[in-house]
Amino acid sequence: MKPERNNVSLSVLEEKAKFIRTETVRLSRIAGAGHYSSTFSCAELLAILYYDQMRLEPGQPQWPERDRFVMSKGHAAIGLYPVLADLGFFDPSELDTYTRLGSSYGDHPDMKKVKGIDFSSGSLGHGLSIGVGMALAARMTQRDYRTYVMLGDGELSEGQIWEAANSAGHFGLQNLVAVVDRNGLSIDGHTEDIMTVEPMEDRFAAFGWEVQRIDGHDLNAVREAFARLPSGRNGRPQVIIADTVKGRGVAHMEMSLDWHVGNLVGEDYDAVMAELEAGLRPYEPESMA
Amino acid sequence: MTKDMQDESEIFRGTTTGSTRLRDARSVRGTPKAGMPAFVLGEELADLADSDPRIVVATADLASANRTNDFRDRHPERFVNFSIAEKNMITAAAGMASTGLVPYVATFASFAAILGAEAIRTDCAYPRMKVRVLGSHSGMSMGFYGSSHHALEDLGMLRCMADLTVVCATDANHLRAILRASVDHPKAMYIRLGRGRDPEVYPSVPQITFGKAARLREGTDLTIITCGSQVRASLDAAEVLAGEGISVRVVDMFTISKMDRDEIKAAAAETGAILTIEEHNITGGLGSAVTEVLIDLPRCRFRKHGVPDKYVEVGPPAALYAHYRLNAEGVAEIAREFHSS
């Protein structure tokens, strides 16, 4: 059995979050289009999960005791592939084929093609149900793995999310952890303008979930939230609502509706790479400037 | 229309009444339980689960109606009731399957296949999860419960999904055979069931292979290709027509995707005329699938018969089958017309 958690230093995790962002920019250029801002918002969350928290065995992708991860917001897979490669699930050079004809790596992840992807995703609203099934299976097979599901905030408008939330509460799936990347925007605008998703804590709590709400870009806060998760299969399902900034890390993308899908080329590409390499600057909402 | 076609015994009345008594009974309204698919489902799955820890069963608030409660009683730790949340059930089953379990999820076909179509495609077929979606009370077997509860489009909707094996259970023994063969089948499956009181076609559990049709009656003048509830009707029709000097071959094409092309080819070559009979909308189902094979073959006389492309009338099932000529008499009429045309 591998050690439960890794306790990687915050400075290393910071570099990993930066790596997720720069790889997203690099791979998007190969594709000619990419989900930049949805991936930037969850970079810290992915870094903590994969480098610090999850029980994994990259040499053995089907290890039955591994923690499961479902990228319900499948369009952020572009940030997950480099992590899996970095951890040794596959050769990083494979990512040079990203989205090209015959590649294993498309915009949305295919579990049958990519080692380390625990479930295919892309159609929003499905991931939490997948997680419910994985968590129920852990109970039926007496396994101690934990199932993490990364949800977007926009997909909380899908009805199936609440079918899943209700069932997780009813079944008492404490081994299920939802992480909401609460970046505030869906494609057409601010979530609260398009369709209300708040009060999110109350909604999950009403279905029997234990709720934490944190700053999703504060590595220390994210790590502490994961550290507070109870062990054991039975109890209350867990949700970490991570307040994030869509596009975080590149000033002109932050909370911009223009970069859900985009394409950086030429000087813009170089400038964004340089900005990301310099590390996160304090977030300054434009509207408050 | 005869009075017995309106007989209430032909309608789904739930299989819930006095469940304890029902569990202990050997027969229901005169029919031995062992011969009724409704009572085979839960028990057969429980039998399989006795020796296979991968098998789990789920339903959506219909454990009584589809008798998955027979499974629940024997393997409670491997039974999940998702309540009236079919999409969550099917997708969660895919999550379970990803860990190596083999989930069987059962509800009415209208909800399993039509409501659940995207979950079947995206979460079961595409990632090749070994989920078995059981759609009972398919076609118009729910009778006067109406079109919301009918599944006359399920075959058309699901048969075009890659990596999904779509099969129709014909009777109790056929259902046993399908369930046994399904456990190690490498793909996701949709198993279409009738109303649970389907009359006997197979006197013992047949040897089956998915994708290989069963030729149940030889004939030389025409071939009826059919499935599910219409197999018994077609066999009975063939018997009537034999008395009139018309020799009818009957094929149970129980695998809808991928179809047995060789059997269709043989029917075309050896009988020169093919009639498809299905309890399904005439568009998109078995008949349409057969034409997709025939188009590549030498010219052959062809007719398809099913439910017209509109929502069906209100009525008890037997009356509806008679009205839409999907009982033995109706099929005989259709075949007679086709043969003489």
C-alpha cells in the first residue's frame, strides 16, 4: 500500500500549477484552439489533488485501490494530460500529438485511450453520477479508495447533478468528494445572470453533504480543505466549493468571456507564456479597478 | 374485436399485489412463474450472482414491478434502488462498471432507453462499460397507460450506437439464456423485455450467440424475420398459413445490433421474400435494419410491418395488438396479403 498522502512543499505545488497553465497554452497552440480559462481556474486544485493528495500508482493505472478522479468538466482535460504524463502514466512526448488525427488526446478525455483517465467525460452533468457509482462500488467491494469529482459551476444547472447529489446523500457516500471549480462564468456569461447556482453551500447541505468553501487558488487553503476530509466509506458525502477566477494567471483572460475557447499565436503566445512563467500576481478584478 | 382482447388479465397490473404471497406462489393467474420472464429476471440474476461477485442490480423505484426485488431479497448488499432518477442510475452503473462490477439496471423500456439514451451512449457504450440496461414492458405492452409509457422507438434510437449490443428477449427461457450469456459479454448491452407474461417460444433454455439469429421454423415461400413479442405471433401465424399451403420460415432476429447478415442473406436467397414483423414504430427498428442489409443483396421481395408512425390508440394490450395486426391473426393476414401480392 502506498503512503496515503504525499506532503509536497507549497513551492513545488506552485510550480506544478504553473506547469499546468503553460502546458495548456502549449497544447492549445497545437490544436489551434483550447479551453484556456476553464483550465487555469482549476490549476491549483489539480496540482494539489494529483501531486499531494491522491493515492496513485502511475506504473499500474488500473490499480484497484487507487483513488479515482472524474473530470466532470471534461473540457479541462488539457490541464490534466500533462499532469498524468509528468507523473509517469505515459510518455510526455505523446502530448505533441494533441488533437491531431489519430491522437489519444482529444479536447475531452477518453478513458480507453489515455492511461490515468478513470472515466471518459465531456457531456456536462454526468460526472457526479459516475462518482456515485465508483463510491458505491468501493462499498460493495470493501475498498478504501476515495472518489474525487471535479465539477464546473455552470454544469450545476444540469438536473442529473442533483439526482446524483441526492443519491450520494441518501446512500451516505463519505468516500465521495466533489470539488466545484466555482469560477463564476459559463460560456454565455456570469452564472448568476445565466442561471443561479447560489447559495451553493445551502444546496449541497440540503442534500446531506458536508460543505467546505475555500479560495481555490490559495494552495495552503486547498490543501487544508483536503486534509480535513474524513476517512471511511459511510457518513456524509463531501464537497469542497473552491472559489476561483476563470482565466486566473493571465490578466486579460481573468473573468473574461472571450477566452472560454480561444487560440493564442505569435507575440500573444510569447507574452502569455512569459506572464505565466513570472507566477501568479494578486488578482485585481477589472470592475473594481 | 372480441371481449377477451379487452380482458384485464392482459394488462400490466403491477406484479406487486400481495408480494409475499406472490413470492411463494408457483403460478400467477394460471401461468407457472418459471415460464414468465417477469419472475425469471430477479431470480436468474440472483442465481448468477451466487457464484459471481461482480454482478450487481439496480432499479429506479420499480423493484416490485420488474421483480428485481427477488434479487434484492437474496443479495441485498449488491442491490441499489436509485428511485425515480434513471439517468443517475444508468450513469452510476457505468461508474460501478469502471471498477470491474457488472451492473444490471432495470426499469420500464420507455425510461431506460428513451429517457436514458444519452447516458447509455455516452457513459456505457462509448467507454465500453459492461452495463446491462434492461428495458421491460417495451413496445406498447403497457397498453392504456399510454404513449409516455410505451417504447416504440427504443430499437431505432439505440441500434445506431456503436459498441452497444441490443437484444430482445423472446420468452422466459430466452431471457435466461441472454442473461447467462451477457455476464462476460465485452460490450454494453440493452436488453429489451416484453411485459413479463410473454408466451413460451423456447421450451428449454436455448444455446444462443449474440449476433446469430435463431431459425425457429423452416419454410420455402417467405421468411418472417421478427423478435420479442412477435416471435410467438409469427410462429402461430406460420402454422395457420401452413394449413393454407403457404410455407413460412420464421427467424427470431433477437440481436438487433449487430444483425445476423448471413441469416438475412439465406432468407433472401432461399425463400425470395422477406416480411419483418415488429412491435416498434415502423420507422427505424427491426425492419429498417433488415433493409440496410438487403440493399447490398440481389433483389428480394420485402415488406415490413409494425406500428404506424404515430402515437397509438388507447386500449388494453391485446386489443392494441389486434388493432395494429400484431397478433397471430394479424400477422397471418399481413403474410397472406404479402404472399399473394
